[in-house]
Amino acid sequence: MGKTALLDTGEEAARRIGLRVLRMTGAPTESGLPFAALHQVLWPVLDEVQDLAESQREPLERALGVRDGAPPEGFAVAGATHALLAHAATRRPVVLLLDDLQWADPSSIAVFGYLRRHLARLPLVLIGTTRESAADGLPGRLVDLEPLNDREAEQLLRTLHPWLPETARGRVLRAAGGNPLALHELPAQLRSVAPDHPAFRADFPTADAVVGPFGGLPLGTRLGGLYEDRVRALPDGIQHLLLVASLGGTYGQRLSVLRELAGQRTEMRWAKVLEHIRDSGLARPDTAEGSLVFRHPLVRAGLVHMASPAERRAGHRLLADGMPATHPQRIIHLAASAVGIDAELASLLHAKADSMAAQGGDAEAADMMARAAGLSPDSGTRAARLVAAAVMAAAGGRLRRSAELVSAAEAEARPGSPEPAAAYAFAVAYTRLQLGGDPTPSIELLPGALDLLAPPAGRHERSGLLEAVFFLLVVVAVHCGDERAWAAVERHATAVSGPALVCLRAWSGSSQTGPDAFDMSARLRETVPALPEDRETPAAWFLLWAAAGLDAVGEYDALVAPFARHHTFATQDFIDALRAHDAFLCGRWEESLAISCRGADTSAGHGHAFNEMLFLLNVGQVHAARGHGGSLTALESALSAHVGARHLRAITERLHGLQLLRALGQGRPDEAWRLARSLAAPGVVPPRAPWFHLTLVDWVQAAVESGHSEDARRRLRAVRAAGGAPASAHHAFLLTVADALAAPDEEAEARFAAVYATPGAKQWPFPLARAHLAHGVRLRRSSPGRHAPTAAVAHLRSAYAVFTRLGAAPWARRAFRELDPTVETAECVEGSEASHPLLSAQELRVAEYASRGLTNRQIGDLLGLSPRTVGSHLYKAFPKLGVTTRAGVARALEETRNARPTGSRGRQGRLGRGGRP
């Protein structure tokens, strides 16, 4: 019953209609073995791997253990898995059923997540189940199997157990708590093991008095205990054999392995052993598959739960002794069977953890290293291994586990600090920044860590740690503006790789001139293909973060695609934050909002405060541009207290920039100018202000509209005086737009022409539309009168169309008012172009907007009405016009206009007929 039963039903349905089913079941003992879950899924189709290219076949076969060599990087395996399944699906559609993902290894989870994100064009369905939020890397729609409600639970109970006395039914329902398995198992178990249980008596007093299986234990413990009597009824040797099968995962459940172990634990014939197992109802042998199949995962979990620590250690030892020396799981079982101090085994585990981490399995390696620490003979060694485990856990995305390991290392090292100091500094700084949004440890600890790691001092440190520390300090410097952080990264710029240097230059906020200057966008494009095939993951971080710093929207996919398949260090949240910002710049605001809201929720759920702040800033961009004051105020309130106490200066400045953008859209120039001056004085370009370009157009527009055009030109002169060319095409475009907004009248036409002539200008629709709006306003006001000149109308229409498509209602209103200066007074002008023989002025305006395809919400934003009020006006207007749907409104308005007095076509001539301007 429950999630596994749903998968069983799905499997039956899929097979019935001819689909191919590939299935896996997670096991706790295999969760530390890279690609163990993937092995289960792909084993039935492994023969088809021969049809893949060698570049795909080799990493997949090494990952699955059918070819010698170290496991490859995760995304190489993911790409090969995708290719194999795509090939298999050409013959018949494939269904992947992934059960108990909470016990799947992180490397397999990463592959499943990659598959889920790339399924759209394949005849392939992926369905997974998990008991808890351990499968964080697997995206997709989540369906919680909530407990059955009272009516459903009672209906199921009556269907399954119609014999149950009425007096006992309520007790069972309360004890089961809506759990289908409990409803299935409890009554049968009670009747089997205790037919005279007091719950069956009519005079049984209250649920609180229930004993035995109905006792006041948590539901999971109660259900696990249901199988205890069956287990205890078995001979000791068979009990232990089933425990070994539970501990050993797929290896331990092989019938051939169990038969050999049975000979060591019992003198009973193998056939008799199988008979006992079948009769117990706990498991059954599947001779076709050659494995033991447990009745339910709770049986396996219950066997482990009931066993004493000594019995579990003995089971692990039996498995380790029975495995070949080269078997990858053997060392896991050796570690689980060890007691006390074992320096030799600790060294083996340390080496194994380092090997796993070097191959991209940091998440699994962390637990291996932590176990090595537990077996180590002295506190210094234990602390050092705990620090190493913390770094691995952080690299594998297990931030809470990393923080726990840091605390354990500190406890071991007291009264001193854990060593190695650089690794300890990185683990503390990274976890505190991500989990608490606190950059202070990074600023205080990482400059010294860089000094320790930089050559020649750090030549013996772990490879890659230098660049990981460097990257983290760049991120902190960007968001805090702390000169200690900037000084440290500048001091060690010569010690890091090319990608790291590109990242530093992209975010440093200072332009380079002279012989050392270089085009950062070009350097970025050159660096990606120059990376070696086995490139270290920090390079991926540097290049992605550099791309974000350059707003390399047009080149983003080209930058990510060549190496995204191969790196395993970058988290999906990091990539999603870049995608959301990129989508906003490119005018895909709904996509940006969806990614950011989902990312913020996910980050908040995992306690990743820093990532949550980045996503919320992306959400804020959309709200500010759309004039959603309430949403932006709530977001600002949530962020301000958090960032202020942590001195995240860049985030505070971006919040002020969003307030500035909202004020501009709502036509409040004086407020906008006050906010602009709080960001920077007219003739000053703030040092180390990597995001200043995002507010440059806003700052200049605020100055111009508030009557401070000369201040706007002073700021632009200061930007140019800072030296060097803009860092990227987008930066250059924003500077060109700002130049046009601030240009004196005699230079305006040439400056606006430069905006429109910029290659790729249309890929940044919002600033381009703002240029069209400003240009149209200039042209209209240079020709005073009722009708705007043709050139002005063209620019205003372009702006209005883009703002409407983006949902930027305040900006659309501004463009519309410039197109039609009478819009605000039309309702008061009898017989004007806004009158209609059948409709009120407000009904007419609503109907005209509806005829252009605007939604009720968009119309409401333009007119300051609620969507419900808009609907009410349309409800009244439709019968007056003789139409029943929005599709007929345009034609009905045109026909009624033909009967109107001459001169009533003013609006039609300016806005066009039956469509958007």
C-alpha cells in the first residue's frame, strides 16, 4: 500500500499497453556507492550500449562497473544515460520507476535530475517516490501522498477487513492515522497474533488505553514492530540471514550469496531455509531474477531496526568477508563492522574518500571521510578528517551536513582551532554564507586562507581548494564591497587560473586600459573551449559567474553548453539564478518570475538563505518593472532587515535601484531623483560597484525627468572618465540608451539612432522600449498640439506594444497617455472621441482595450481598476453592442463608429483600428 503500491500499479498498466519498464529501488547500504541506483535502472538495457558512440559508451560502462577505470564525471554519465534511453525509446516508449529515492546515491540522483530536465522530446516518462526530501536534485511536479481522510480510511478498512467488529474499527482508524499500509496490516496482524486483544471487546474503554501494537509509539515504529513476531518466530540462523540481506542491498539479496552465507550460519538445507522464508510471509525468492524480494520495505527496515548494534556489525562483517577484495561495497561494510579505533581501516577509508571526491562523488565521500575520522586514533587526526569531510559535504551540496561536521571538528580541536586551517576556513565561510546569509566569516577567514594556499605556501594543499576559496571570496566581495576581500583577491590574482582571472575582471567594477587590457567577453568565449576534458569544476563556477557579471545574454547558452555536461560541482540553484536574471534581461519576465519564485521557495525550504536572497532580487526586478508596489514592498521588508545586519551592500543598493525603477514607471520623478542621488552623486562612479550599470539608465532618466539634465550628463562623463570600454555588449547598450536620454535637443536624433542601430538591440526589449518612449515624448512635445507627429506615434506605439507584452503596466500607461493626451479627461468631454451612443465612457475604454486582445488584468492595470470591475464593464457592454464574446467587440465598435459624427475618428487615426498600436 502507498507509494510502492502506486508504482506497482503503474508498472502493471505500462506493461499492459506495451511500454518498456525500467525500475530501481533505493537501499540504505547502497546510498554511499556512486551510480548504484543508476546501475539497477540501466542493467536491463545494457546490451544496447554497444550502439552508442565510444565517447558515450566508455563513461557509462565505467560508471556501471562493466569496464575498468575510475568512475567518470557525473554529467558525462548523465549525457550517456540520456543517449542510451533515447535509443531504447525509439523501439517502444520507456517508463522509469524510481522507488525509495531517499536511499539512492547522490550521483544517481544527479543523473535522474538531468534526465527529468531533458525528457520533453523523448517518449519517456519518469516517476519517482521518496519518503523524505532527500532527492533534492530531482526536479518536477511533486505529489504528496497525504494520509487518507476519515471517510476514505473507513471505506478502505471496511473493504479490506469487513469482519472487523464495529467496536474495534474506530481504534484501528485512530491508530492508523490514515496510513493505507497500517489499515491493511493492523487488523490482520491483531487477529493473527492476539485474537483476544482488548481492542476487539465491546467494553474497551478509550484509545489511550490501547496496548501492544496500538501503544503510544510513533506510527513508523508501530508498523515496523508489526513484523517482529514473524521475525522472532524464525530460527536464529534465518533471522540473521534476512538481516544480512537487508544490510547488503542488491548484493546481499542475491540468492547465490545468501545460499553461501546460509551454509556458514545454519546447518539447515537450503530448500528448508527458503521454505521458512516463504512461510514467514516476510520475503520470497524470485528464482527468475535470482534474488530475494521482501514483502515491503518496512520488513527490511524492521529487520535492521530490531537487530542489536552487535548483530548489525556482525552482519556487515559477514558481508565484507564474503565479498571479493575489489568489490566497491566491501570497504563500506568493513567500516560499518568496525568497533573503537582502527587506524589501518581509517587510512583505507581516507584514501577511498579522497578517490571518490576526485571523481566527483563529494557527497558520498563526505560520509566515508567522517567514518574514517571516527576510527582515527588521536584528536588531531580526527579533527583534520572531519574538516576534510566538511569540505567534501559542502562541495557536494550537503550544507547542513557540512555545518555538523565543522562543529564536530571544532569540538575535537578544543581549545585550539581545527587544522588544516585553510580547509576549515573554507568550510566555515561557505556554510555560514549559504545557510545564514552571513559573509562575515568569509571576510575574516578567507584572506588568510588564500595566503596559506597560494604558492609556494599551499603547494601541499588539496588540489582545487585555492580556486574554491578564491571564488567564494570574489562572490563575497561583489555582494559586500568590502575592501579586505577585494584586496585579497587582487593580491592573489596571479596565482589562479585563466577562468578565475576572467571572473575577477568581469566583477571587479574597474575597466582595464593599457597593454594588459583585454576584451572580457572575447576572453570568456576563448576560455571555454580551452578547458581540458578532465577540467576541474571550479572553472565552471568561474565562467558561469563571469557570464552573469557581463550580462552575456546572447552568448549564455554557448558558454554553458560546452562544459555543463561535464561539471558536477555547480548546483542547479546557481544555474537557475543565472537563467532567471538572463530571462529578465531578455524580456522573458514570466519565465524569470517562475524560475525565481520556485528557486526562492526551494532555497527557503532547504535553509539556503543566500540563494534565497538572490532569487528574491530577481523576483523584485519583475515586480518593480511592473509596478507591483505591494509585492515589492513586502519583498523589500523581507530582505532589508536581513541584508542590513550582514552588510550586504550590493543587495541593499539593488533594492534602492528597484525602488527607483518603480518610481520612474509610476511617473514620480522627484522621488526617483531622490533615490538616484542616494545611489551615487552626479559626478561620481562608485568604486567596486559591479552592478552600477543596471541602474545607469534609471539614474539618468530620473535626473532628466526631474529637471537635472546637466547632472545626468555629468554622470555619463564620469562613467567615461573611469576609463576603458564597457565590459560587454549589454553594458555598452545601456550606456548608449543613457546617452540618448540625456542628450541635448540638437544631438538627440543622432543619439537615439545609435540606440536603434546597436547590433542585437532587440534582445534587450525593456531598455529599448524605454528609449522609444523617451524619443516619442521628445518628438511629440517638440510639435505641440492635439495630434502627435507621425514619427512620435511610431516610437510610442513600439514602446506601448513592448510594455504591454511584458506586463509593465505603469510604463504602458505612460506610453498610452503620450499617444492620447485626452485619455484622462475623456469621460468629462461630451460628444468627444471617447463618447459612444450606447456605452459609457468607461465601458468604451474597457471595450476598446478588450478589442485589442488585452486581458482583464492588463486592462485593469492601465485604467486603475480591478479585474473584476473590468469584467463587470464588459458584461454590461456586450449586450449593448450585440455581441457575446470578446472576439466580436472590435467589429461591433467599428460598425457603431461609422454612425458617429465626422471628426470622431481621431482616436482611430492615432491608435489604429482593431489592434494594438
